[in-house]
Amino acid sequence: MKNPQSKKTTKNWTIKDSNDYYNIDKWGHKYFCINDQGNISVASAENSNKKIDLYQLIQEIKSRKVNPPLIIRFNDILKDRIKDLNNSFEKAITTYSYKNVYQGVFPIKCNQQKNLVEKIIKYGSEWNFGLEVGSKSELIIGLSNLKNENSLLICNGYKDNNYIEMAILARKLGKKPIIVIEQREEVKRIIEVAKKLGSTPLIGIRSKLSSKSIGRWSKSVGEKSKFGLSAPEIMLTIQDLKKVDLLKELKLLHFHIGSQISDIKIIKDALQEASQIFVELAKLGAPMEFLDVGGGLGIDYDGSKTSSDNSTNYSLQNYANDVVATIKDSCDQNNVKHPVIITESGRSITSHCSVLIFNILGKSNENYKIDVSELIESSLIIKNLIETLNQLKLSSEKDLDLAKIIELWNDAKKFKEDSFNGFRLGFASLQERALAEKIHWACAKEIANIIEIEGIEHSDLKDINKILASTYYANFSIFQSTPDTWAINQVFPIIPIHRHKEKPLINATFADLTCDSDGKLNSFINNGNIKTLLKLHELIDNQEYYIGIFLAGAYQEALGNLHNLFGNTNIIHIDINQNNSYKISDMIKEDSKTDVLKVFDYKSDDLVEMIRLKIESAISNGTLTIEESQKLLAQIETSLRNSTYLSS
Ligand SMILES: *Cc1c(COP(=O)(O)O)cnc(C)c1O
């Protein structure tokens, strides 16, 4: 198989080649592209002249003494995502002459960050956008922050009496909370609390669906799923509510079939089943007003438009059309009034607006130089290896003989193994083993040059790039910033922020700061597939190399943890103005070491005091001078106030 890009030399590499390699125009949507300077440019919306050079922005943020790792959130993109979602539904409603409205809610669990939630509430208000909460803490955020009286507050999750009481009383506050029954137990509780308070809640039912789902979250549907009521349970619930005259408050049906649903067929099947349940509930006497289709609206992480895990085979508009058309069909066939359509899309709203930026601290695997003086008096194995290397050098000058190259590569591997066995059994020295490894590496390098120039991909030579690959040491923690890459093998678009006019020559993976061997990034988007190596640029002395992880605004912050005590990163919100200018609207400072230590119950003052006592003993023993002790204490005290990450 030939790969056209590898034919490109360093000289004739263009921005377009970079675009093709990193696939930016596919996953970047209307927001990200490469500008004429070869830097990533961020736009607020399609064809907008509100654009900003991300590389320049990072440098200016750094001048404000705010260092990577850093999350940059673009308010304009968040606003545009909310607008697109609402516009798509409005368009579908017009197209299908649907006789009611769309009214979405944002599921707080997707990203609970205050500054972000506040902006979603603000931007969504013109569409009466609301919130979905799944716990009492989230409910309190919803009660305090939601301002628009028409916005819905969907109350999901398991509920105790306290949760239900808060939700019922919130109705009197002028809010529109809807308590969604997830478990049979909750029916009893709702009836009990309503009686006690002499006040009734708006009620919804979450239904378990039997339609099949696929992918990572396929277990969130089906008869054995964790949430929702089965058909018999729904029937019992209706009887219970009827008995206490609460059926008149049952107005909503909810379902949720998991996140990042990549295949539209799955969504359609679920919608059909749910619409059918909806009309049945109406026929049973519930004054049904809302159909809440949950989350699951996926985003195209790799831009391949396929039903693979990291993509979707549908657009936002396809989704809205299918939701509206399916619900309309079922209602019309059964003479049931069209409901208000609710979605609980989280991922689709918050993913695009956030970019995680980290800098590279260094890289492994320097080019080995073979010193000729080392070669004198070497063993047969070394001689064989050198002979192999020489033949490879010759073959790169002659016409390409692929079979010969594969044979030579197999020889090189065999000789290296011989050398290692010799070492293990005590016949070869460490120096000799090191030399064998270096020549083996040089053989791989020689072949890599040939296959790179010829654009060859051959399965017998697959290991070459891996052997030559470099590890780039990244100044961040995947456990804090991209936990899903570790937990569920999620892949995000990861690309350099600048230098896109230069050909990236180095095959690489990333290692993060944690002392955990899982703390690495070695899966990259590849147009519907995964690749294990990413081409990056050679590091330049005294110049930072910045990498961005894109589309990472959903779930990562909520799930991030303090592994090795690396804390929250800096977060900056940006408003993009005309002419490449911008305004920082919010700045959320990163955790200091004191902050993260406090989480585990360590008090900085106590720690300093314990160290001070040790210092005093050392001074009295004469192992430390007073001057040295002051330096040490000052270092520790300053460090506690500062970043958990490495400074450059
Ligand atoms: C997590 C969750 C969502 C959000 O799903 P996305 O795929 O992020 O849109 C919506 N509703 C419920 C009930 C959820 O649990």
C-alpha cells in the first residue's frame, strides 16, 4: 500500500499536507483550521471573521503568568453549539409541521464547572433552555442558577425524601422541576412527600427500553439496564398515581440510551419504542405534555462520519429530523397531541468549546551515533550486524528490492536477539550489547528512510516505526485532564498548535507526568480507525512545543482525579472579537499544592512545621547551616503556593 503523504519531502510540505495528515478540516468542524502562519486558528462560527491565532493566544496567556497545562474555553463556540442544536430542532419542526416546540436541557453531570454552567444558562435562555440534574447537589446548582421561569429542571437520578421535598417546594419558587421516576420505590416516596407538604410535583417516568443499543454504553438500555421502569412497573405506577389522584401530574416520559450513540439506527429504534410508550400513557389518562429523549447525541471525534466508536453516521440536523418525525408519526397515528420535545444533550454541547493545551518537556530516543572506534575487535554477531547495515545502505541506493529489505530486517532482528542471549548467558559485555542495539536501531532507521521515501506500508516492516518512535514527555496528567483516554480508550484529536508549515518527521507517543505506566497517549484518530503513533515535529532548543487536545469539553473535568497529586489545571474563558482580538472573560486558577494536599487532609502549615522541626535537629547536629535551612524552608513554602505541574 502506498501512502501519498510520505512522498512529500520536508521542502514541499504545505499547510494542506498538515491538514490532510491531522484531518483538521474533518473533525475541526467550522471552528478549527490551520491559518497561513501554520498555526491553529479558532473561529467563533462558520465564515466568521471573528478568528483567533491559538499559538499567539497561548503566548499571550503565558505572558500573564498563566502556564500550561491549560484549558481554554471559547465562549463563542459554546454559544454556537447551543444555537445550532436549537436551530436544528426549529428547522425540523417547520419541515415536519410539528405542532409543538423543542425545549432542551443541559445535563449538569457532563461538566459541572460553575463558569461553564452559568454560560450555558445565559446563552440558552432565549430558547428557554433548562438543566437536567442527577443528584441533590446538582439539584441545588439548578435551583440557584436557573433564572428563566420557563426553563425546565429535569430531576433524574435516585431520589430520597429530601431530594423529592426540594423538588416539590421548588415548584412554589416559580421553577419548573419535573421529578422523573427512575425506580418503583420512588413512587411511594413521592406520594408520601406530596401528602406531607400538601403540594404536588410535576411527574415524569423513565422507561427502560428493549430496543438494542451498541457500543460502550449499550448496557444502559434493555430490560436489565440500571435505570428506568419496565413495562409492568409502568403499569403499576399508573395505578398507584391514579389512586391518590396524582395521575394528573404525570406529564413526561423520559428515556436515555447511553452516550455517544454512533449509529442513527439505534436512535431511531429507541425513538419508535419510546413514542409508542408515550401514546399509550396518554391513552391511559395521563395528561402527557413532554417527551424527553435523553442524551446520546454523538460528536464526530475523528471526522470520519462513520458509525465507529469515535464518530457518528449522522449530523445534528439528521438527529433533530429523526426525533421530530418519529414522535410526530406515532402521535398522529394515535390522535395524541404532539408533546414538547426535550433533549438532554451534554457531550454535543460542551465538547467543542474546550481545548486542553500542554507543553512538551523533552523527548526520548535521541539519534544514536555509532562510534567507529567501538567497532574494533568486535564479535561475530557485531560483524554480522554491520554487514547487514552496510547491505541496507547499498540497497537504498539501488533499485528497490522489497523482498531483500525484509530479509535483511529479519537478519538484523535475529542478530540483535543473539547478542542479547549472549549477554544473558554471560558471553557478551554490556558494551557489546549496547553496540548491537545501536546497530539494530541504525538498520531500522535505514529501512524507515527507504519506506518513507517510497511510501511503502508492509506488514513485515510494521515494527520499524514503533522501534524508532519517540516518547514526548507531556506536562499534564491524563488522569486529571483526559481520564477517558485511560478508562474507556476514548480518542480525541491531538495535534500540534503550531509549525504546520513544517513536515512532522518523528513518529511519537506521549507520556504524561504521573508515575503510572498507564499515563500515556498512544491511540490517535485515523479516519474511522486508530493509529498508534502520531507524527510530531522535532523539538527546537529554547522554543516551547505546544500540543492541543481538542473536543475534550465533556466529562473529562468531572471525571478527572488527583493521581500523583496533579491538580486542576488553569482554565481561561475567551470571547473572540473581530480582527484576531479577544477578551478573557473568566480565569480560574489552577490548584496549588496546598489545595490538592488539603483534599487528602494534609494541612500545609502542619507539613511545614514538621519539616521545620527536622531542620532544627539537623542544625543542632551540624549537618545543615542556618542559611541552608532558610533556603530549604523558603523553597517549600513557595512551592506549596504554586502549581502542581512542571514550570518551564
Ligand atoms: C449522562 C446523561 C445524559 C447526557 O448524555 P450525553 O451523551 O452527554 O448527551 C443525559 N441524560 C441522562 C439521564 C444521563 O445520564
